[in-house]
Amino acid sequence: MATLKVDGETRYHRPDILLFFILPLLMAVIASALGASIDRDTFNVSISVFAIFSALLLNVQIALFGISQREWKYEGDELSDDLKKKKLEERRELLGELNTNISYLIVVSCLAVTAFLIFYVMKQTSSIETLISIWLYAHFFLTLLMVIKRAHALFQKEYEIT
């Protein structure tokens, strides 16, 4: 949630709240109203999908830690060194946001695995399970897109560094 705040302020960015929380809920409500339902086999597959994603995201987080530990060599030129210090600060801020988002996705994945396991064990599925499942998938997907966007920005900054 910290990455959804307006820069330098304590309030949240409303469009982000709408995009990451309300839009998935709206999608889930519409899908449920149109008669969408999820069967037990889908819950079984969902358990596997989210378990795999949590492991992959943990690996990405470890790889990003490696990037954060990279040493920067200063050249002694004050102007060049100041520029590198500024880029280092931008990189650290982006890494912090990316780490927060990935940690959040790992938690969402673990909660999703737990929810899908409960849904799978239950004998009969209901519309609330469908609603929760669609919300989880949509929310996870949108947050994953944000992580991909931030990772792309981070790697672009790495390529720019000389």
C-alpha cells in the first residue's frame, strides 16, 4: 500500500486505489452477475499457479537484492560523481518500491493459495467464492503489471549507467 501513496505525502493516490482494488471488484461483480462460476478443478489449478508465482517472485526479489548490492565507482570528477549519486538515489528508491510490490505480491499469492485450498476442500462452490477468486486473479494481474513496469524502469536505468 505504501507505493500507492502520492510522492512525499501521507494520502493515497485515488486513481491507483480505483485501479488496483475497485476495478478488480467491479470485474468480479460483473462476472458473477453474468453467471460466471468456478469449479473445483479451477481451484486446484489456481493453487498451483499462485504457489509457483510466489516462488518465482521470491527468486526475483533475491535477484533484485543482488542488483542493489552493486558497487558504483566514482571517477573523481565532481559533476560526474554528483550525477551518479543522483542516479544511485533514484535506483534505490525504485528498488525499494519494487521490493515492496514484490513482497506484497508474495503475500497475495500465499493468501490466494490458502483461499483456493479452502475453496477446493469445500464440497460446494458458491458465488462468493467465484467473486473472491476473480478479484484475486484481477488484483494479482494488475499488481504484477505494475511490478513489470517498475522492473523495466529499473533495468532501463541500469543500461543508462556508464
